[in-house]
Amino acid sequence: SSKAFLAENSPYFKKVLRNSQGFKEVRITPPEWVTLRPFEQYLKYLETKKLPETDILTAEKLLWIADFFKDYGMQGSLINQLIVPQVTKDTALAFVHDASTKLQSTAHSEHWQRLYFHCLHIIAKNAQSIFAKYTSALEKLNPQTLEEIIRATAEFQAKSPNFDTSIMMGWMKQVTDSRTNLELLVSEERRALSSLKRTLNTPQFEWTLNKLDSGNFYVESESFEMGEVDWQLCVWSFEHESRLEISLKLLDSSSKNFPKNSLVGFSFVCQINDERVDLLAPKTEFITAGKQSLALLRSLQPFKKANKLSIKFFAKVENLYSSIFMQIAKTPQQLLEDYNLKELSFEKLTILLNYKFLSVNTEDEIIEIIGKW
């Protein structure tokens, strides 16, 4: 019978029919958005366990029918076999919206997560055109999903010299309720520091130096990966000042992956010897790609000579933080009207003034910015 068939092939119908035994007839009313053709295809799937050959829009309707009837097997098959291979930059926003909605309310999330992150990747890769073309679709996304899109875009486009971040910054200001780019920078810095503070479990790199009683010296660590690029720690000893410095260097081979003179921001904690890491305050810093520059992590003075020096470096590349600062550095004149200028640290102001984009045409504005600061 049709009842037996449905109960055998669908957990949803099995439960409904078990709870309605004794009734000659059971009426199930699908939602209004369920149309005839996708529903017929769903019933056919129950019979054959084979997905129909169909376009991506019909597959989306089938996906929501499978969701309504709690058919998790069909959901996984549709996502993996029909939808993921067909998602394009023109449909990715619709499916990331579907997936984010589903992930907020289900424990059966493995296949939906795959769809979600697949769409994030497509959007990040094509962000320039998507941000410009699909404003209304972006407005329909929940703030968390929109923020994750922006962060994925910042990470994917970090090494792109031609990506215009202004539209992306506009959306991020909307998500964080920030009025200016500097307010957004301050907000993102606080988030980055708080996030790193919560994850001080496994260091990005550990390094132990032995026999440090040789006076002045300079030594470099082996390279390590962070943010898909290679870095190196450097230790300097200045005997006449009883001072020791620990710095971070972006290797030349990795600098080539970034646009020339771009600023790469990172959050970090540098733990030395037996220090309690939970008592160390995370910091942020920038390093300029392609300039052989170093970022100072720690300076110890006076430094007492020891038999060994143990360093644990906890850090994360902050791509969105970098993008926001770069946006300010390219057009520093915006700071003249920024009520939040006092929040800009002396170190960040120094980086800003030394940045390549500052030219003779902006000298007067820079002097005025310093005066206001």
C-alpha cells in the first residue's frame, strides 16, 4: 500500500503513520511553497533512491522539501551531488543564506556546513562583483553570516593588489555599527585581541636557544607558517645595554605573495621562559611586505644572562584588520573629520606616516592630522 511504502522509505512518514494508527485516512499538508513537480520528484526519489537530473533551482526546492520531511539522507545527496557542483557566483548568496538559516536550527549539520563554506569560498573569490551587484541579497543575510563573508573575503583577497575594499568596509561598518573606518579599526583590534586571549593553548611556534652568555649576538629561528605564509623569529643581544630584543620577520619568499608595501597585521603574545601566559596582554602589530622590515615583539632590559632562552609565540594573521588599516593609509585625509582620532595609538600613527601611499600632495593634511591627534 502507499502507506507502507512511505513508512518504509521515509523516517518522517514512518513516525506520522505510527502515531496515527487506526485512522483510515491521514492528510499531510505540505507548505504553500511546495510545488507539484519538485514534490513528484521527491516521491520518485523515495521509490528509486536516485536523484533526478535537474537544474540547481529545482534542486534547491527539493532540498527544502527534503528538509521539511526530515529526510537527512536526501539532503546530503542533493547538496553533495547536485548543488555544490552547480553553485556559481550568481547563486552562492542564496545558498549561503539557506545554509546559515539551517545551521542555526539543526544538529544534522555536516552537509549543510559543507555547502555553507563552499559558498563562502565562491563569494570571497568573486567579492568585487558580488558586493556591487547583489546589494538586496546581502541585506537579507543575518549579521553573523555577512560578517563571515567579509572575513572570508579579507582573507582571500589579502594578496590581491587590485581589490577595492571600500564597499566591503561599508558593509562591515554596518554590521558593527561603526561610523568611521577608524572606529571600525578600533573595534576589530579589540575583537582580535579578545579572540587571541581565548585561544592561548597551542603556540604558533616554539624556540629554545642555548648558551646565551656570548655577549652581542644575532640569531634567527627556522621558518614557520602562519596565515599561509612563512615567518621567522629573530633575537638580538646588546651586551653594552644589557638588552635583548625579539622580533618577527616576514620572509622574502612570502613577501612576494603580497602587493608591494602592503601592511600585514597580526595579533600576538610572546611568552619567555617561565612567564604565565595568562598574565601577558595580547598586542597587535603591522609589518610591511617587501621591505626587509622587522616587527618588535619584546624588549628585555635589563636582561640577565642565562644558559637558555625559551620562547613561545602565540599569533594570528589578522587580514580584516590589515584591510581596514590599509583603507585608512591610502586616504589619511579621512582622519581629519574623525572624532575618534584620539584612539589611534602613537605606534599606529607612526606606521601611517611612514606608509608608501603618503605623498607630497597630502603633507598639509598630515601635519593637520598630527596636530589634531
